[in-house]
Amino acid sequence: MKTKEELPECPVATTVSLIGSKWKLLIMRNLLARPWRFNELQKSLDGVSQKVLTDSLRSMESDGIIVRTVYPEVPPRVEYSLSELGESMRPIIKSMEEWGLDYKKNM
């Protein structure tokens, strides 16, 4: 997790630095519905490489936005879900969805 000193002064820039990439937003969109496994996420995000997905998930976990749960099974099962902090982004993502729908409708 970044320290306050490492975050931008502007609150909008702070939000963008945490979830502003295309893939992070789409990962969050998926995780709003339910927990996902890595391969499920990769298949649902057309065009994302394994490295970019791994880096995005690690970054989001480090920032406290998602939770990585490893189940003690053979073979190991890992699921990603939104943390409480990540859940707090639900209204923002919902607003983005509504804006996108309105934009497409009014084109």
C-alpha cells in the first residue's frame, strides 16, 4: 500500500493512480459480480496478457483494493475478490456504466 507521501496531492489523481488503467477497471467490473479465479479473469478480459493481469492483480492487492484467497487444496485454488475498500468503489463503477450506456444511446 502506498503511503500518503507517495500519493498525488489531487484526490482525482490519487484515484486514477490506483484504478486508472483499462485492465484494473475491467478487473473491478468483474469482481463486483463475484470472486474470480485467475484463468477466468484472463479469459474474460480479451487481449490482456498473463503478465499484465498478474501485475495488475498484485498492484491492486498491494493497494488494498482486492483480496487474494488461497485455498489449501491440491491443486491449489486461488480466488480474487474485492476488499471492503474495493467494494466502496461500487457506486463509481456503476456511475461509469450508466454514463457509458447514456453515451451509446445518444450517439
